[in-house]
Amino acid sequence: MKFPSNIHKDLKNYIYALYDPLDLSELPFYIGRGVGNRVFSHLNESHNNEVKETIDAIKSRGMQPTVKILLHALTLQQAKAAETVAIALLGKDNLANKVKGQGSFTRVSPQELIDHYSAQEVTIKHKAIIIIRNPWDPNATEQHQYDNTRSAWRLGKKKDLSEYALLVHQGIVKRVFTVAAWYPDGTTFHTRNNPDPNNLQYREDYAYRDRFEFVGRLLHPSNPISKLYFGKSVKKYIRASGSPCHYSYNGKGEIYKFNKNGKVSNP
């Protein structure tokens, strides 16, 4: 695998971690920083004997080290500081790093970064509400993604026309949900009002607010509707800076059309 050259400028300096896929501790054995395709060249050639031995041992099992990009879009100075902090937090003795290091969304796979920065613009053909989630955690459970997307929003009647809800991060669609109906905030089953003793997100004092939440379901990436929008850029629909909710249609339920200047012709 390699990062396409056209996304190098977006990646800038990054911090990466290498994991043994069979290590149940889920802790990395190496933390590094790089630019371009440094992380991938490190998998094939390392001047650190301990790292090389660990990688060779993983490959001998017919596997490859798991790669996670912890941070990206950093300046060189920021990357040096971040590397030092990461190694310090994990503990030098727990890593194969020779040294302690030098004075955007996180923990993503290289493929996700490639997909994110190579996303193609899409024209939405359905009535969808676009819900921006920044920051967005790609490692969170699907239940967490769903609950964080569906509630709770201060919206008018326009929401009632929506057929789908798009979870969007940095202008890119990360999840596609159906919208069955909208309800007042807190009136449906949610992680925040689930009293299960094992639910760390339960809030006993959670109160109803003058907001709304939808009920729906997550569409699999192979679903025809999901395939239209998943991983695509919808930046042209994000109109008001700072607003978390946007639409693909106007107040009459008509799908937005764009003129040659990229402006909505039927607001």
C-alpha cells in the first residue's frame, strides 16, 4: 500500500503506530512520525533491529503489522512534539523505539485517509439531512455513531421531509441512515437514557430539551442508496458556517439544483 501523491499535501507530517494483530493488549509496539510513504517503507526496511525482528515475526505467521495513523496534517515541530508525548505516555520500555522522540481525526487506517482525501463530489438525489460530526471517531461503535448522529438537534419542520440522514465529517459522508420518524429529544431509547449498569454513557439527570431526534437504521455500505453517498464529498451542501445540520432540499421538499457557479438555484 502507498498513499497517493495527490494527498501528501493534506497528510503533511503524521504520527503512526504499528501493532501486532494478535496482541490482545491493543498497544502498539512502535510509534513513529513521517511524511509521504514513510510508514510503508518502514514495514519493509528498518534500521531498528528490535522493530525488524517484531515485523519479521508477524510476517512469519502469514500476517502484516496493523498500521494506524494517530495524527496527521501536522507541522514538523508539531509532529516531533506529538511523537515525544505518545512515546512518553506509552512508556519507552513498552515500545521498540530506540529513542524517546523529539521535543485532525485520529487512529485511522491508511486506507481511510486515502479514501477521505480522494473523495469525489456527489450530487444528492434524495431528501437528506446532512449532520456534521466533528470530531468523529472512526473506532467508535455503530450504536455510538447512530446515537450521536440522530440526536439532539434544534430543527424546524423542514426536517420532517427527510428520507435519509448522512453522518458527515470534514465534508465527507461516513455513514448513511434511513429516517423513519422524528421525535422530541429524549423520548426514544438512547445510550444516554439506557440505565444498564454497564452503560458508561447513562445520565440519570438527562432531561428533555427543545430539540429533536430521529429513529432509523444504518444502511450497509453495499446498499444501493449507501453506495451513492458513502465516502463521497457533500461540501457544496454545507452552507452556513458553524451549523451542524444542512439539507439537500428546500422547504418545499424540492431537491437542490446548482447553477454553473455552484450556487443553489432553487433555495
